[in-house]
Amino acid sequence: MPPDYDVRLRKQAAKGWSVVCARDPQGATEALRFLQTTPERRVPGKVKKLKGKLQGLLQYDVNYSDRIQYWVDRESQIVWVEYAGPHP
């Protein structure tokens, strides 16, 4: 079954994503699966809506140090990853 959402990395997120994949391959795989299927599902301690200057973005905690910040285009079924890497 194909994923519900297409996940696309912004240029600045692509480099960080490769670092996350190298550091935690299993966590990166789980994160990608989550983003492809249920990117807007709230998961306590794992997914949260950001506030302030990052309002509109969601953050997925891959592990204790790595984060993915993204937003969802429901109409196009695309998840845009704006940041991936260590906690900024």
C-alpha cells in the first residue's frame, strides 16, 4: 500500500536528515513511516506543535537529541521537512 503522504526535504533539511539517518537508522525509519502515514497525529513526548516564530510547524523527536520540524500540505498530501538534526 503506498504511503498517504509524500515526504519532501527542503535543501537545508537534507544534510541534517543524512546525519540523523547515520546516527539513528531505526529512529529515522520510524520517523519517515510516521510522516508518510500520520504526520498530524499528536503523540505525547514525541510530536508537538511549535509556538512563537516556529508557529505552524510540528516537531517530531526522533530520539533524545535529534528533531524533525515539518508542516503538512493536506491538499497536496505533502509533508515538507524544514529542519532535521540536533535540537536547535
